[in-house]
Amino acid sequence: MRTSIATVSLSGALTEKLTAAARAGFDGVEIFENDLLASPLTPEEVRARCADLGLSIDLYQPMRDIEAVPSEEFARNLRRAEHKFRLMERLGADTVLVCSSVSPLAEDDDALAAFQLRRLAELAEGFGIRVAYEALAWGRHVSTYDHAWRIVEAADHPALGTCLDSFHILARGSDPKGIEDIPGEKIFFLQLADAPLMAMDVLQWSRHYRCFPGQGGFDVAGLVGHVMRAGYEGPLSLEVFNDVFRQAEAGPTAVDALRSLLVLQESVGLTEPPAPVVPTGIAFAELVTPDVEPLSEILEALGFARTARHRSKPVDLWQQGEARLLLNTGPAARRDGTQLAAVGLESPDPAGAARRAEALLAPVLPRRRAPEDAPLDAVAAPDGTELFFCATDRPELPSWTGDFEPTAHKSPVAHTPLVAHESPVGGGIHRIDHLALTQPWHQFDEAALFHHSVLGLGAQESVDVADPYGLLRSRAVTNADGSVRIALGVGAAPSADEGGRAQHIALATGDIVTAARRFRDAGGRLLPIPANYYDDLAAKYELGDGELEAYRELGILYDRDADGAFRHCYTETIGRVFFELVQRDAGYRGYGAQNAPVRLAAQHVRRPVR
């Protein structure tokens, strides 16, 4: 179906909004009146700009407080409407949105509303314009879509139809099934928005917290299904009022918006893009650093060994069990200090995963590779993290490990050669448990939609935790068996001299006390946790003999739910990266969120190592 977006959904001047919508791939736009009024371009110039960009102008909006008013007020409204219709002629727009009245002058009289809307439609018809009447969720007398439709039906004019808005319908809890009783040709326009489920005034909810389909809690796909069965043939259009989107860069927001419509169309069976290929594991995490020494010391203390080096790039492979870390000291590492730059996702079909990503507008990254290097497809996540779709040591596909040449090494923990698939002993590390990726403040919802729609990962509920800067919002995405877990976080940023928020790699072990002691005894520095935490922990849980003392000694945090326990501790921060050791009972699905405020406060008082 054709796609459209309201200019109010994007930041910037009108020309910036139009350019962003066109570059993202939208077919048309809704021109929000305030955007036109603030533009130095004439309506004719806006029309020409849209034509040059390949955009149709699908709607002009909004026209307010028109119907069910005293005759003198309605006469003034018609004069106002005639001026708008002449402007729309110049603009090249043939449909106007009329919102149900919120005026204190409006009367609770459906017959009067129908009569006056018919008069408005008669005037509009003379200009070749259609009127789409929409029920605002906070309308004075008309606040539901079925009520608005009854008035349109009673008015009975070919230039008058209804506009359906998913927010206004779903925020009120209306049953959208009744949409199927509206003739498709009388649904003049469809506006779509999602929203998080919140208990607040519906007007404030609408004006500040709408989001793109798939980013909130509404069943937007179900509503669209009803609209399609009614016979609607117009565009799918996004109208999203959101304070964050209006401050973010228009280009990426427009891409995120179109991605949401592509996923929406897939979910209701309107399109069939390449199916999602869910990753089955984390093949590697790649760190870029200008100084390998501090990282090497931490990795050696953790029990990792440098097992191989890339044949043509300054990249080393460090490994322990199935946990693989790449340390890259190439030119890209010299700009911003140590950071997590890329993730290798184990994929049953790397090429299929790349096709899915490209179809959903994920930017495919160019890659410099030698002829003998394994063909690795990579795309960029919204935060810039590179995602590689990998096969590791599978005979039917080229393995990325083939690009690395083995190096002589000794395991600092076991003191024996550590081969690729050898299981670490005792308190060694088995694999990467999860990754925690801090998102730019304006891309949190975009990141959740991206990881769900592009990678096929399931999104868990958002969690808010307190830290010294305010609130940190986190949302995890995971595959079914938990072999891929990514925690997405966003919150108020620390000061610039602290390097911004760090990301981290959580490493799974079967015995965290032994692992933490070995790390400490090998010279590693664990994050100290205040004694007050352990006093509280003793009050909450009955722990085994010596357990609390060991946790206190090593800075280990503890959480428990109905399905199991979770024990975790942290290393010092290097640049913008730190490591977490975790011991997870099989049934535990969380990340120790109740301990996050303690960890964040402890990190606040300790400067990261550059």
C-alpha cells in the first residue's frame, strides 16, 4: 500500500521534513498547518517541492471546531473554511481533516452536526476537496469513531467521509471491529500511531507520547486488519506527536517510521518481505581500542587467551570456552577510546538474515576484505553498532574464524593450551551471557523496533531504574532459548569528562565466587559494592553458610525470583566498556535489575580507565 507521514511527526523546518520523508521512501505526506504557516515557501512552492521529491500531498490538517455550533459561529466557520480550501487548491491537496469540536460553543446535537458538516462538504466539493471527519478522543460531544461515522452517514454527502485514527480509537478502548461496518469508500483517510500503555489524561498522552506502530502497547495491526476488511484503499499514514521525535534528527526518524509501516504491512498480510532469521547465538563481540594493554590485562585475569590474529587486519581473537572477543587496534580505534563496536550474531542463514535487514531499511555496511576472507554481511543498528551475520565452524558455510591464524598461547587460568572448543575449568567462563548496549537518548524506541523486526528477537517489558543522573530505562530483546540476550538502555548522560555511558559484556560462569577470586588474584580489579547493600541483602534472603561473606568480599550482587537466582559482579571500566561476571540459574530470565541502582552509583564514584 502507499505510505504517508504527517509533517508533525518529524523535526525541523518544512523543507527538512519533506526531504527526510522522501529519502526514507514515503509516497506522500500530510501537511500540518503549523508547518506551512511557519514556512517561507508559498503554497505553490511547497507543491513544487513535493513534486520534485516524488511526494503526493495526501491530507491538509487540521480544521478545528467546525460543527454543531450556533448559526452565527457556523457562518464564520464557513468563511474560514473557504479560505482554507483556496489555499489547498494552491497547495494541491484534495482532502482536509476536520476534527470533532472541542469548542465550548458546540452543542450536543447530532442532527445539527450532520447538517453543518453537509454544508461544509457542499462548499468543499466546489473546490474539488473531500472532508474527512475524525473523532478526537477528547472531543466535546463526539469522541468515538462510531459516533463520528453515524454523523457522516446522516449527513449523506459524497464529499464527506470519515478519518480513522488508531490512537483516538485504541486510547479510548473502543472496539475496532465495528470499522468493518463502514463502507470502505467512506473511509477517506487512515492515520496510525502506537503508544505505551499509560494511565494519564488522554490529551497529554496523545500530544507527547505517541510512537510508531510496534513501539507501544496498542494492537495497531488488528485495527488495520479491520480497516482493510472494510475495503479501505487509501494510504497508511503516520501521525505521531512525540517530544523525543520532534527533537531528533529528521532523517533517521523518517527511516524508523517507514520501517514500522513495512513491519505493520507484513503483520497484516499486505506484503511478504524476506522472513526474519532469528540468531542462535553470539559468535563474538568486537572491541576497538587505541591501547590494547589495559584490555589485555583484564582479559588475561578473566581467563581469556589470545588464540589467533586476523591474517590481514590488526585484530586479535581472545577466547575462553565459547566466549569470543575481538580486539581491534586499527585506525577506527583511535578516535573515541575503547568501546564495543560490533557484534557477530550466529545465524542459521546469514544471507537470508542480511536480505531481511536490507528489506527493512537497515543500512548495509561496506566491508574491506581480502579475496580469501569469509564473506560476512554486516548492517548498522540504530546506535551505529555493526551487526555481522555469522557462521562459526559449520562445514556447509564459510566460517569467519577461517580469517584468523592461530597463535601460540597459554591459558593464564588453566596453564594449559586452550583450543577453540575446550570447556574452561572450575570457575571459568563458558560464553557471552548478554550484551548491554547504551542507546542515544532519542533512539531507544527505534532500537527496540529494529532488534525485534530486523533480527526477530522478542522484546521484554521496559524497566526503569534509578541512577545518580535520574532514571535509566532498559528493555531487553532475546531469542527463545536465551542464547542471544541484548539489553538496550537509555538515560540521562553523565558529564562529557566521564566519557558518556558505558556499555558492557556479561560473561557466563558456573561458579562466580571462584571466577571472581581468580580474577582478583590475577590482578583484576572488581567494582567495590557498599557494605549497606549486604546489610540489606541479609535482611531479604536467607543465604547459605559463608555465602553472604563471600559476596561482600568480592562485590557480588544477588537477585532471586520464582524461577531461580542470579549472581553478578563487575570489573572496572576501560574507556566505555566494562565486563560483568554472571552466574544464572536456568530458570532465571532477568538481569538483576533491582541491583542496577547500586551498581550505577558505585561506578559513578570510580573514574573509568582511559
